[in-house]
Amino acid sequence: MNAYHLAVMSTFVYAPFSKEAPFGTPYQSAPPPYKEPGSIGHVLREGLSCGKRPTQFNTAGPYHLLYEEVPYSKRLEVMPYDPSRYRDEALRGWNNPEDVHFLYHEDSGTQGFITHSDRVILISIRGTQGLKDILTDLDGRQEPFSGGVGQAHRGFHGGFKAAQAFVQRYLDAFYHPDHSIMVCGHSLGGAIALLLAEWLRREPKQPQVQLYTFGAPRAGDRTFVQGAQELIHHRLVNHNDLIPGVPTPWLDAEWKLLMAGTATLHLSPLGGVTLLLAGLLNLEGDPYEHHGEQRHFMPRKKDARSEASILWQPGCEALESLTCAQYAGLLDLQGDMPQRGQPSLAEHSSDTGYSRAALTTLLRWTASLERDGELFSREEADDLAEQVKALERALADWRPGSYLQFRRAVRLRQDRRFYNKSEEELRRLYNQGVLLASQLAHSQRQQLTRTLLRLQTQGQRLITPQAVFGEFAQRPDLPELVSQWRAAKENHHAERLARLPVPQERAYG
């Protein structure tokens, strides 16, 4: 499976297994058949297990995956429904296939599904949906991570513990040493998936674990991240997605200390790059850290949609944090909790954001094989470079607001952290903030210079068929399968949005 397929699986997990329960009624599993199009049971049992090619995943789609024909025994499995044969399993709570493959944890709201073939166990965890998930997101206090080392976000840790018991029962029944485990999740689901994958990596059976997260917030502290260095984690972030910048310090109810200088920058009239630096100040001081190898979906042009994105590794905090910082500028801290503005969440969506960007990436990489494997065309590289240079110019032009502006902003904010501060204390905070912001601006400009060099280097990197199609690159029928896939009208449309050339001849071997 590649990132596109796993992005779709992270969208798919938002579906019910059979059908939505009426509002206010407790969750109850159902026996097959599962006739609701796009439901998890319908796609897995009535679709993939029967050799059919589903295109609707929950309400998202149509998505056309790359399928290969395999014997029934090698397909993603749904446990057969045979109450008389599986009486012992029924006594342990596995009455229906839904009980085996689907998790809905009433207390935490955690939802996920699990399935397997002869080679892989696939686990997908759902992101934020509904009030319970929002409360989980906001519960940013830390507690010891029970599946490893370090501290974890308390809300995400609660979701992990719910998923842990569900996964453990499944592995006890179906795992064998030849299995690799793929874990994926979007948003909140990505944070829970990280904790889950790190616990699995540490299990005595030592399974091969790979993790893909899409727009995931940070889930653990520095000790956790350092302890999880051996976990293979592909962390994908959409350029205009604000969620990977949380949890921020104000979401930790134990956090009482002032981040020096943030008020200097949040409400200063200096505009966008000021907000950038405000966001970097918050991220700089936040005890939570990101884990994994970050890959960045960046649109070719400013404000372009996900379908026009290019996946690369800028290696620069300024680029990765830009929209998070702009979002921070919309916050008005009152006590420990923010009053939020209304930024767009379109780029964070698992459907319109990540799955569309991942589809474009697979199409783009396929097209790169037709131009000798270059990751970027010259025009694409120039488009990305211009955005990096524009940010560098903005940082170079940054100037701090005056002390009077800072003092006025402090009074307007009515922030308790500034209560009873003397004039001398306020001036000291202002000077500290200006110094720190200047240092950050300088360091980020240096990073952006290195980012331009990385852009040149990555543009020269050659994409190979193995990098795009993995073990299937040598299949003799691969050109035919890819041609069929690209022939779907939705994929043609995505190619046009991405401005990809459509050559007459295609070569993948």
C-alpha cells in the first residue's frame, strides 16, 4: 500500500461499519450483509472480499485505487459469519464480523477498524468527529505513556488505551510472524495511531510496524519522541493545515508560565510574518514535539487547492508552521483557553485535503517516470522556490512593534497572566520578546536558505518504479493496470488540476 491508499483508508474509517445508529441510541453491532454503500462492512465484505472494486469510502469518492487480482485467501479478510461454527468466539463477544473488525468505544468516542491479508494487518483510526472527540483534543494535560516511555497528551492517551485492547484481541487471534502491520490515521486518529504504533513496536513479538499519519497533532513530549526514534513514521502535513500545530501551550491546563513576548507579536499591527513568529514562539516553548519523517504537501501557487500540491521535504520550521502561526494570530487568550476565530479547515479534511493531495502525488510520481524520473519539472521547482523566497523576504522585513503597542495589546487582551505586572516587569517581557523574535527570524532565514538548496537537491532526485509501486514494479501487467487507473474520469480531472502532462506513451518498467 502507498500513501494514497492509506490516505483513503484514513478517510474511510469515518464511516460506520454497517449503518449509523439513530441519534441518542447506544451502539449495537449488526450481522451481515452490509448493504450501506461506503460503509466499512460493505467495502470490506461485499466488495474487496468478493473481488469487487469499491470507489465510495464513507461519503468520500469516487476514489479509484490500484487493485491487483489475488486469490481469495490473500484478500483483506472479514471474519465469516457462522454463529454455529464460531460459538466460542461469540461467547467472548465476537457475535458478528462487526464485533471483530470495528471499534467504537462509547466512553472516549474512539473509532477504528482492523483487517488483514496473508501479508499485512491494516489498522485505521478515526479523527475528530463530534463533541467527545473535541473534548479529547482539548484535554492537553500530560500523563505517562503506558505503552512506552515519556509523557503523552492525556486525551490522545485515553483513545490509545481504548484502541489498544481492541487491537490486542485481534492480534491474539490472527497475527503470525510473517505479518507486517500498517497503522494509519488522520487528525486525532493520527495522534492515537502514533501511540498505538509505538506500543506495537515495543511488543515482545517485535512485529514490523509502519505508521502513516495525515494532519496529526503532536501526541508526546521530547522523551517520548526520543524513545520512539526507531518507529518508521511517515508524517504527512498539508501546507495550509493548522491542526499539526497543536497541542499548543494554552491547551495544557497545567501550563501557567508566560511565553515571553507572545503578546508583543499576536496583536501587533505588523501582519502575516508577525503571526508566523508568534506561532513559532508557541511551538518553540511547547513541551510537545513532533515525531516522524515529515513530508509536506505544498501547492505550486499560493492559495491553490490540495489537487495542485507537490509532496516534498522542506526541512524548515517556518514553512511547516506558517498557517499554524496565522491561526494563532486569530486567538484571543482568556485564562488558559482560547476563543477561536473561524479559519478554514478545508486543507485539514481527510477527503478534500489529504486524499486529494495524495492522489495528485501518485499521479505526479507516475508522470515523473515518463520524464526520466525527475521529481519536479523545472516549472514546478520554480513555483515552489518563489514561495520560499517570498517568506524569506517577509522575515527579512520583520520589525517589532513598539513598547507602547505591546502595552496597549496587553490591556486589550485582559489576559490574567499579565495581571499585577509592574511597568518594569512588562518592559522586561517586551525586551525579552523582541530579542527572542529577532533570533528566531534570523534562524528561520538561515533555514529557508538551506530549504532552497534542498529544493534543488530533491528536484534532481530520480523517482524509480520501485519507489512508486514497490514490490509490484516488476509485474508484467503493471502498465496495463496503471493505464486503466489513469483512465478513470476522476483521475483525468485530477491530472488537469495538477497541470500534469499526459503523454501518448507510458513506460513503467
